[in-house]
Amino acid sequence: MCNTANEREFLLSRKLGREELINGLRAFRGRLPGDFKFDRDEANTNVLLYLASSDPARADRAEKLIGAGGTIGVQVLNEIANISLRKMGVSWTETRAFLSAMRGLLPVQRLTIEIHETGLALAERYGLSTWDAMIAASALHADCDTLWSEDMQDGIVLDDRLRIVKVPT
């Protein structure tokens, strides 16, 4: 921490390591109600939110997927924030901590007009919801070859290069 002439304080901290970030996410286990059902517009985000599940098997699977690496899109972060605040009853501070840990563990594909246009084309071509199409478009632009989902059609290949893989529940 340092003081300036204007009496403002700045807190400097080191970047947390991978294990510290995962441990931080484990603090959210049990916050997702056991009877929680994901709506259609919350698809794909559930894979990450299962970290907060009270079901240890689901939480462990989510942790394993995240631990293996990958990329997430801004749409996923937005959906996590919405569900955390509105349905899980998590505070803004906790929501920001969860999102920060996610961004520390997984690179985030920025949302651009090109991704938006790709998403619209995917929604039209494959009949995906706009939300799912934007997530898939982010994955395509990040050169991903697999998109983990719980509700999208297992095995479908988008644009001859992105395979949808169903996550077991």
C-alpha cells in the first residue's frame, strides 16, 4: 500500500496462483441449491456453476474440467453473474470474487462485433438459441475444438470444427 499527496491509497497484491484460485472457488461449494434447475438461457454456464453445487460429484467434475484448461467467453461470465446474484443469492463481492477466479484460471475470449455476427449466423444455421450461439461463436473465434455443454446437441459439429460434447450430470 502506498500513500500519495492526495491521501489516496493503492493496494498492491501479487497475482494468485492456479491452486489458490481453485481453492477460492471451492469456497462456493454448496451455494447452488440442490433442487436448482437451469433455464434454457443459462445453458453452458451450468458447467462452471456446478463448482458451487452441493453435489460433490458435480462439483468435482466441474473442477476437473476447469483444471484441464480452456477458454470462456464474456457471455458465460455475464450469465454467471446473473445467476449468482439473482438465483443463488450471492453478494456482489462474492460474485466478483468468483468471476475474478474464473478469469484467473481460464483465458476470456473478448466479445467483438465479429463474434456477434458469427453467433447470429450460427443461430440461424443450426437453430441455436442466441445465447448458445454467442458462446459457440466465442469458442470458434478462440480456435477451440470442443465446447462442453449440458443441453446442446451432443456430437454436433459447428462450422466443421467445433464439436459439442455433453457433460454428464
